[in-house]
Amino acid sequence: MKNSKGFTLIEMLIVLLIISVLILVTIPNVTKHFATIDEKGCDAYVNMVQGQVEAYKIDHKTFPTTIEQLVDEKYLKENETTCPNGDPVNIQEDGSVVVNSASNVSDGS
């Protein structure tokens, strides 16, 4: 018999099984972290917009009524009008910034 150097089929199957198990354990944990990152990013965005609302109030002696007003006055960039997860942000009459999550937005029907 030859002295062959290499892996047997069973050794390769065991390695593939171990890799598959590691992937199955890792993927659900990674997806949970993405949701947490989006939530924290949205909270940080709301705090930033709240700061811009306060700066607008200092400059204009009144609260802005919409996010678009902050964009028009160059307090926010055009592409910064929603949370990182896509939820729209609104300014209330008292100047507080709130997030309308997708579950709270009605589709009008």
C-alpha cells in the first residue's frame, strides 16, 4: 500500500459538521445585535435632532414645525431625516423629537 497523505471522507465530513454547527449558533446572535445597533443608533439620532431643534429655537426664537424646516435652514443634511432603521422622526409642538416606529404608523386604511 502507498503511504498517501491527505484527509479521508469521514474527516472532511466531521470538519463540515463542526463548521455548520458553529454557523448555526453564530447567525442568530449576529442578527440580534443588528437590531440592538439600529435601536441605539436611532436613540443617538433623536438626541442629535433634539440638539438641532434647540439650536434652531435659540436662533429663531421659536421651535421648528417639521424636519424639513431644519433641512431648509441647514441644521440637518437632506439625507439625515430618518433614523438609521428607516423610522421617520417628527417634531412635536413643544419642540420634543419623537420617532414614529413602523408599528405605530398607520397605512391610512
